[in-house]
Amino acid sequence: MGLWTRIHQAVLDELGRRALLDWSRATFDSQSIRAKRGGEHGAKSYR
């Protein structure tokens, strides 16, 4: 795990401890999260 990832995690952990995060408004970028098994029919990449 890189330095910025560790810093980011530490900040999120601290904000969570202080109840300063509203996880009901959180989103995930599908570009940065790998699918575990993928779908039946994968989408074609046009990049």
C-alpha cells in the first residue's frame, strides 16, 4: 500500500471515529474497483 493510500485511509478512519462522514452519500467509481467475477457478458472497451 502506497503512502497516499495510507494517508487517505487514516483520514477516513479518523473522520469516521468522529462521526463526520455521511456514508449514505458515498459513491464508488467503477473504474477503480475491480469486479470480483465479472458479468455473464462483459462490456467492450473502446479505449
